[in-house]
Amino acid sequence: MPHRVLVIEDDGFLRENLIRLLEQYQYEAVGVGNAAAAIRALAETEYHLIVLDLGLPDADGFDVCRRIRQKWRTPILMLTARTDSMDKVIGLELGADDYLTKPFEPKELLARVRALLRRAYEYQSEPSQETTRCFGEIVIDYARRQVLVRGQPISLTRREYDLLAYLTQNANRVIPREQLFEQVWGYSIEFSSNTLDVYMYRLRKKIERDPDQPQHLITHRSYGYEFRIA
Ligand code: CA
């Protein structure tokens, strides 16, 4: 059965182009032009992926993202015309799984769609690792995908967790940016050069005592990242 994608985009021309592109690659695509229609569509039919334009006529895209997340776990790919990276941080905090800045190449969109669907629906059947590991004040239960920081459970998005899990499973090793990105996102970093930095910024805020003086999540400038255990 093909994966079903809901395209939420008020620009009719772009919406039709997105639908045509997705259908060309064997996805089933349905388009809506505003937030109210999007919520109705989601309530009526099961979708596997949501492509959400941040600029909608009847609601703020961030608000739509939040409303979707209150009810559904469907992966969300956010489209934004804004280049402000804080927008991306906010969107990702609200539960979007990835973002793409307009204008974008069709192959960029398809790479992200494929990667999000693979993450969400194909990896689930993999056997989980039955281990809990302790990294000083950070404890990770890989079987349950839970993280404790200084005794408190913290809330991570799927991608934040995947990133932290990969880094900790390779603790005290410097991982090149390209490798880290491909392992966690499933596509090449050339399409998305600052996504990784945005995620590292968010992870530091969640696990470091002082995000400006990180003890664990170490940057190796222009090379990669390391999860360091003292
Ligand atoms: Ca728009």
C-alpha cells in the first residue's frame, strides 16, 4: 500500500506541484489549503506523513504544528520561507520532525520524505537493545528510549533521541558531521548543512548543566561532534 501524504499549503500552484511530484514517486498525496481543512482531513483519514507550510492564511504554522501534535504522531516536514534559524528551532520544539526552506529542489523534498517515512515506519520492527547505560549524570535506557539527566526524565523528540543514542553508543569518539547526519537523518548533509547544529544546540540545552560550556556534547570545529565522558 502506498504511503499517504497530506500536503498543507495555501499556495495552489506549489501545492499542485508537490502533489504531482509525490504521485510521480508512487505516494498517495492529498492537498489542503488551510489549517481547518488540514485538521478535518487528519481526523477523517490516516496519513503517514504531513508536509506543512508555515505560512497559512487562517492560522500560524507553529500553532497548526502544535495542534497536530496534540492528537497525532504523524511525522511532520515543515516548509518555511523564512531563513531565521530560530524559526526552525521553534518548529522542531513544537514537534516537527524536519524542515525545508523554500525554494527547494524536488530531490531535496523527496530525500526528506523518504527518510522520514523510513524512520517512522520501517525501523520500528528492529529489535531494540536491551541495555541501560550510565554516562555519569546521564542515564540512557535504549530499550525504552528514555533518558534521565541528573535523575530527571527529559523529553526528547524522536530525532533528538536518535542523535543522542548514536553519539553515546560511540562515546569518546569524534564522529564526522557527514557520518553523524547520515546515520541519524538517513540522507546526505549536503541538503541541510545547519540542521545538525540546530539539533546539537537543542540537545545541549536539555542535557548540559551549562549549554555554553558543554561537558559532554563537544564540537570539533568544521569536523564533527563527540559525546565525551569524563
Ligand atoms: Ca504559504
